[in-house]
Amino acid sequence: MNTSPEPSNKQPLPSIERLLTERPKWGFMSNHTYVLVCLHHDPEMRLSEISYRVGLTLRIVQKIIKELSEEGIVSIEKIGRRNRYQINREYCLRHPLVKQHTIGELIDAITSD
């Protein structure tokens, strides 16, 4: 009996063990970006899984998702008891230094898809 998940064209996220042992004291990207990367890899990822992978509390992840949704960066579709998140790849970054670039460009630059 094969219990491995179905093959996916998306690269798997790093294991939590690797995340915890390799986690630096500070990073170059915001927690909002890390949440977006998780949603990019799996649009139906549960908030508890995002929390676990990013290393944030569930409450903080909920707040980030709410902020991203209110800003129009992420839309949420309810499918049964689960949510499916869709990233607005055309949304322009907010900081004046990079406002000519989009969320899609950022995600493409930092993921290997």
C-alpha cells in the first residue's frame, strides 16, 4: 500500500525540522511574505499548518490573512469546511522603492516554480 501523496508540480515546502534548526535570528522578508509563499505552494493550506511552518502563532497568522484579504491581496473561497486562498498576483507592492513590481513577480522571484 502506497501512502505517499500524489505527485505535484509544486516544490514541497521545507520540513518543520529544517525550518526550526535553520531559522535565523532575523530575515529579509516579512511574515506576510512567508504566509503568501505558503499559500502559493498550497492554496488550501490550513492556517494551523501555515502557523507551524512559518513559526508564528495561529492568532498572528489569522491577523495576517485578514489584513491580506482586506487589502485585496488574497481572496478567500469557502469550500465545505475548508478555505481556498487565491493570491492577487497583479497587486502592486506597497513600498515606494518597489511599487512598480507585483506580488506575482515577488513570489516568482523567491520560489523556484
